[in-house]
Amino acid sequence: MSRNTAKKPHQPASVTVKGRNMRFRTIGFLLVAALAIWFIAANTGSVTIRLWVPTVTLPLWCVLTVTLLVGVLLGLVIARRRAARD
């Protein structure tokens, strides 16, 4: 009796949603994106931001959107550098 010891490639964790396989990572991303959009849409007041010298008054949703985009871009840059290093 011999056992097959060949390793199978690792498959990402997934769940079937309406007949389609979706990775947990994708579901988590969509959930966080929906919460971020809801949070941005719920905060519509104006805020005053002091940049080194000038003072700017902007809607809070605009500031939150820019902050989110900068965070996403930094995350992509770090992920790309980490992937290139490995």
C-alpha cells in the first residue's frame, strides 16, 4: 500500500455565494469598502484644516476621501515592494 505524498498547491479559503466561489479576502475587502463609503457619506460637515502655512476649509467627506485614497496608494506601494523583494 503506497500513499500519495505529493503536495497539492495551497488554495485560498473561499465560500460559494449564489453559485460563485468568492475568497474570504474579497468579501472582507468589499465589507470594509462599503463601511468606508458609508462613513464618508455620513460625514458631510465642513472642517478647517491647517496645512503648514495655509488654512483650508473643506467638506469632511472630501478630506476623508483623500485620506482613504492616500492610504490605498501607500498600501499598494508597500505590497508591490514586498512582492518584489520576495
